[in-house]
Amino acid sequence: MRKLLVLLITIAALAMPIAAQASATTERVPFDADVIACNGDTIHISGTLLAVFTEATTPSGGFVVSSHFQPQGIKGVDLTTGTKYIATGLTRDILVVSPAGGITETFVNRFHIQATTGAESFIVSEVFHITVNPNGDVTAFVDNFRSTC
């Protein structure tokens, strides 16, 4: 999902008119998914994601594109045990493109499926960062992913 999100943001950034100063769009997006719990059960979660997208040009002629997703009222239930869950966290992506062609991108994902009755919670955490200079050389790269129960 992260790769698709990054691709969509990059396409939107490249299609953005360079003359634009800044813009922001806020949307509420329905969310419905099944997640496998730590014990192997299926947790069905649904609700709404708050999505905020921003675009801005920089004084040097580059641009910045960002997206932010945050669960709002997303709840779930273990389809086997009936245990209730609440989804919290955020997903944030920022892409900076310099006028010379270099890019910096930082992606942070913190998604928590919190049990409400003492059952195990499920936490996904990822930090991704890449810096590419105008020559196309990767000068920094980090991809830390973990999930815990």
C-alpha cells in the first residue's frame, strides 16, 4: 500500500503546475479491511480516514507534496472471539523536489489496532526515507519496518 501511495503522490506532484503557490485538500475516506490478529484470528475494522493532501512550490522553484492519513472512529471486532478493537495512528508522506532534480522523501506509518479488553494489540510501525541528488545518486536511505503484538 505504501508503494502505491508514494507512486500516486509522485504522479500528482509531477502533474502539479509549477506556478501554483500552495493548496490543501481535506477528505474523509471510508475504510474497511480485515487484519490478521497476533493469534491468527481475523479482525474486521471499518470507519473513516481523515486525509489531508498539500502541495506547495518553494522559493527556489522546487515543490513539496505531502499526504496525511489519520483514523477517525475506526473500530473493529475479532470475528472469532468478539473482542473489540480501536484503530489509531497516522500515515504521513512528504516529498520534496529541488529545481535541479534532487528529491527527498520521508514516509512514516504508525498503525495501532488497540484491543479494548486485555487482548493483544497489533502495532505496525514503519519509517522510510530516501534522498537522491540531482545526478540520481542515492545519498541517504532508511527503511525500518516492524510489527508487534
